[in-house]
Amino acid sequence: MNAEVMGKAHFVLQVLEKEWGAWEYNMKKGGVYFESKRAVIEFNSTMEQIGVLVRKIKELQLTILETQSGENG
């Protein structure tokens, strides 16, 4: 799953690079704003996929810790 996250992160960076000069980061609202609707969809979709993967990784890590705790205690 970590490799998937890295692949998705790489894609996000490619979108930012491809749209260079046509996006901006709003520090007050904490978001990236694109001129292209396609870029918005690609960026948001990929960020959502990263979020899902990160949650799955955290759940797996908790399961592993709980299992190890049960074995040691």
C-alpha cells in the first residue's frame, strides 16, 4: 500500500507540474485552485484515493500493534 500511496503522490506532482502557472495555493482556506476543471477532477480524485490508502495503512498498523500487544501481554 505504501507503494500505491507513493504512486498517487507522484501523479499529484505531475498534475501540479503540468498545470504550472495555472494553479495557486490558498493559505487561508488551505486548498489548491486550478484554472482547468480536468485538473481539479484529477487532483481531487487522486487526493481522495491517497486519503483512503492512508486510512487503510493506519488501520493495518493498529491491527498489527493490537496483535503484537496481545501476544506480549
